[in-house]
Amino acid sequence: MKKTRKYISKLDALKKLQRYCAYQDRCHKEVRTKLLDLGIYGDDLEEIIAELIAENFLNELRFAKSYARGKFRMKRWGKNRIKQELKLRKLSAYCIKKALLEIEEEDYLSTINDLIEKKIKDYKEPNEYKLKNKIALYLINKGYESSIAWQQIRLRFPAK
């Protein structure tokens, strides 16, 4: 069965989107998708987005920074993963660059070392070579740069 859409006025859509953006920082792509889901198209859609930007409900730089901080702290993602996700949301290179600056280098290395320690306990691997490779693969899949991952692994497992 086809779901019929109820007409929503431009003012009602604007109010809905103000609440939507006030609840959590949003990127332009998420707002555009929400408006399309509400059945708002064309000039009305563009005018609502312009109004949200003018009233500071929608700010891509603020979104990028909070997204990067949140994903790093909560999910412990690396910079490569965060950058990839921001690109998927069609953010500018400038916003992505500024967002990645939100992650302190000291915290970044500390998080990598915490993840290494956690994986050493998780992987009951007697072969040190295989253990190092498993940990490196895990870190790279989580979005950490391979050079930094291997550097931290070498510090944890010094050459004999």
C-alpha cells in the first residue's frame, strides 16, 4: 500500500527542523533528507535551509567538530574513519580539517595505546608476530593511520 503524505506548510516544516537541529547538531545532508521526507521540495526546501543557517540552527563547522570529538571519545575511531564519514556527509575539506584538529595528539596516542592493551588481553595469541599483526589490523580498521599504529605497537613490543 502506498502511504499518502499529509501536506505540511513551510512554517510547520521550519519549526520541525528547528527542533530537529536544536536537539543535536546536523549536517546539511541530514536536514535536506529530512525535508524531502516531509515532502518539502524546490525553493521552499532551499529557503528553509537558508533560514536555519541564518538562525544558526545549522552550522556545518560546528557539526563537523562535535562529530569528530564524539566519535573519537565514544567509539574511539581514528582520524581516517572520522574523515571518511565526514566526506560521506559531503562536508568541505576545510570543515574536515578543522574537525580533525579537535582531537588532541596526546589523547590520540593514549587511546591507541589503550586499544593495544585491550587487544593484547583479548587475543590470547602466543605468537608475538601474529599478535602484532592482529592488533595492527584492528587499529587500521578502526581508522588509525597505519604508520602511527605500527609505531605504537613497536613501542609496546620492542625488538629483542
